[in-house]
Amino acid sequence: MPSGPDQSSIELAARLNAHAELATILSTTRLSPSITEVIIKGDHHLVGPPGSDVMIRVVDAKGRYVRRRYSVRRVDETSESFALWIVTSHEGPGSTWASSARTGDLVDVVGPRGKITLDPLADWHLFVGDTSGLAAFYRMAQSIETPGRAIFIVEVATMDDALTAPFDEGLGVTGIFVDRTSRPHDDASGLLDGLSAFALPPDVGHAYVFGEFHVMRAIEVALRDRGLDEHQISTKAFWRTGRHNAEMGEPEKDL
Ligand SMILES: Cc1cc2nc3c(=O)[nH]c(=O)nc-3n(C[C@H](O)[C@H](O)[C@H](O)COP(=O)(O)OP(=O)(O)OC[C@H]3O[C@@H](n4cnc5c(N)ncnc54)[C@H](O)[C@@H]3O)c2cc1C
């Protein structure tokens, strides 16, 4: 059994100015048909601010090591642990790892990763995406200083995946869950309809758009059409329909 993270993770962490650790799984829980929560006991240095993620080293179907990135849902400082919400409704190395992970398993983690954090100057925060974005959305929204406003427009495969989160009383919260029904994963029309049904508040806002590659692009265009400028939109494609994410966990960006 290895006593520390793989040498490649140590080198990667050094390049990224991050940390590498062979951490331990505390628990795994199926929260909904598509979402599994994995709680990992690991050094707090692995975790960055709300919006950040960690890289998990997993094995693909051909036996090769690849990395998958997962946003941190919440941190428990007492038990030095953090939770991930992982979509497990498809077949892929990350999904397989999360579905089969058991308490006590070791996991090679590099973190923190990610550049998108909460815009401290925004009066309202709009979170748009699919279930893969929920962990980041909720952790970011829970860090909004009150009074403030959070709006969620999230597409789910089934309403049972519409997980909610507790927020401070002083936070105005609007949640719109869009049922994907039979639409393909790269069809943005459900989220676009959800977005157009919602009147954006006045004053200064910031949109965070996390989910499927093609859908994220369509949402970004729609938000620009609604008057948000590029500094008010933070978009990150988390995965891409019909393709594995690349070895380092990012979806391919070519068209
Ligand atoms: C910065 C960052 C943060 C992320 N945070 C999270 C997170 O908190 N939770 C989370 O679940 N994911 C998150 N992701 C996405 C996750 O890393 C990818 O979904 C990853 O591709 C899943 O890996 P996989 O090995 O299971 O599937 P892959 O090998 O990448 O893909 C296999 C197949 O499954 C499909 N697929 C992949 N993801 C999904 C999905 N969500 N729904 C439906 N089909 C899918 C692909 O299109 C492909 O056909 C994040 C990605 C990034 C870049």
C-alpha cells in the first residue's frame, strides 16, 4: 500500500503551487439518483475558497491513471474533512470511482485548484448550470455576505436531484430547477427558458456558469444579450457531451 501521493501528484502540486496528499475516505452517501457525496479526510491546505476544486487521481477503463476535478461542497474543520458532490449517472472513471469508493479507501488528491471565486462587489449572484455545478454553487452562495441575493437556475435529470441547501436568513434566495426531461445533455433550451423566465435584478450582479461545454457557451451568449459584460460572467465547462474529459480533468475545447 502506498504511504503517500504518487510522485506525479507531488510534481503536479509543486508546479501548481498546490498540495498533494494521500487522503482517506470518511464516507460515501448516495444523496439522489445522480449525486453521490464523498467525504474525504485531508489536510485543510488541499481546499481553497468557495468555488475551488480538488483533483482526484482515478483509473480509467484501460487501466490508465487520469485526474478528475470536483468542487468542494463544504469543509468541516473539526474533523479536517471536506465533501464533494459527484454526478454518478454516467459511465466514466470519475463516476466509477465515486460509486465504488468505500470508507477507509485511500485517495490521491491535489488541491486547491480553480480560479473562479465569489465576486465581492456584486449585489446579486446568479448560478446557472447542471447538477455537476451544485457543490460549487451552494458553497459559494453560503459564503455571500448578508444582506445579499443568490439566484440558482439549475437543470436536473430528475426532480429528485434538485437538492437544496440551508442559507442565512439575510440572504434572498431564488431557486429554479429545470427538468431536463428527454432533451439531450448538450441542448441548452431548458436552461435558456429558465433564464428568460427570470427578470435579472437591478444593481450589480455576477453570473457563475458551470456545466456542460455547449450549454455553458449558449448561456454565456444569452447573459451577454441580457446586458451582463464579460467581467460579470464566470464560465467554466465542467464536462462535454459524448467525450471523456482529458487526462488532467478538463473537457476538450476544440469544436
Ligand atoms: C473545475 C471543475 C470542477 C468540477 N466539479 C464537479 C463537481 O463538483 N461535481 C461533478 O459531478 N463534476 C464536476 N466536474 C466535472 C467532472 O470532473 C466531470 O464530469 C468529469 O468528466 C466526470 O468524469 P468521469 O470520469 O466520470 O467521466 P468522463 O470520462 O469525463 O466522461 C465519460 C462520459 O460521461 C459523460 N459525462 C461526464 N460528466 C457527465 C455529467 N455530469 N452528466 C452526464 N454525463 C456526463 C461524458 O460526456 C462522457 O460521454 C468538474 C469539472 C471541472 C473542470
